[in-house]
Amino acid sequence: MSDAYNRLNGWKDISAALKRSVRTVQRWERDYHLPVHRQGPEGELIFAYRNELDAWVRNGKSGAITGPNDRQPVATATNGNDDGRRITFGPHCLLLDDRAIPLRDGVTTIGRAEDADVQLLVPSVSRHHARITVQGVDATIEDLDSRHGSWRGATRVCGTAKLESGDEVRLGTALLVYRFVRDSETTL
């Protein structure tokens, strides 16, 4: 790929390549670490490279899964308190790319908000997008009136839906896979 094709100069070119408004792209740079470069004494020259933007989009828009206190690409699951107590997770988990997000017995909320048990910083994910409830060997998902909906496979979740191991779960544009691993299974 030639450098002339690969380099996008200015917010207008960058937003056109991502098919979003300039304001949205600027917000993505600020909030989700869109790979934009700056030059000049005041950083007034803005540019980006197509291959870096493509990788950013492929990785969930910024590796846009981050913990509330950092900006590194990770998914978090918390026990809802910061008292240092250890929490035990069962055989339920969500797979996101190469990461496993363990689910505990009880309710796990998923969304962009800092108070979500699993925080997904993806623009199409609502602040409080969905809730997964685990009871013993059973797990269900419930949409929390999100804007873009929650999907189990090709079916939109209305009310609660039972999850089966291997189900694809889509929250906005974030794609996860639910897994239930029995003691006799050795791998995810």
C-alpha cells in the first residue's frame, strides 16, 4: 500500500474513511484512543494511517474494552466492592477475542458505564446494556432497554433468554461467545 493512499490528512479525511462524523471521530480519539497523529508546535496538523485505523476497528474500536481505572485493552469483572476480598467464579464465562470473562453466580451487568460489572467501551453499547444471571448450571440474558439491542445468535432478546454453551451474544456491535465449562472439560 503506498504511503499516499495509507495516510489520511485532517479530521475530514479520517471521518470519511471511518464513515462517521468529525465530532464522533474526535470523541473516539479522546475517549477510545483512536490512533491519530499530531505534528507541529501546537499539534495542529492531524493525520492518521488507514492500516492503523483498520486494526483499531478490527480490535473492537480501540481494543475498546477497558477497565474503569485504566486505558489498556482489557475486560474487567468485579465483585462490586473494593475491600480486597477474593471472589470465586464458576464455570460460566464470556469469550471476547482471546479473553475469557468469568461470570459469577448471580447478576452480572454489562455496559459502557464505570459501574458495570463488565465494562465494554464500544460506542454502540449502552451504559447499562444487558444483564446475565447465573444460577447453578443455568444462565440467562436480559436486555436493559439498550438502544441497539441484545442478540442471542440471530434472535433479538426480548425479556429474558436462556443461554446455551457456544451461543453468540451481540451487544450493539460487540460480539461475545457464552461458554459453560463442566469440570470434565479441560479447555474452553
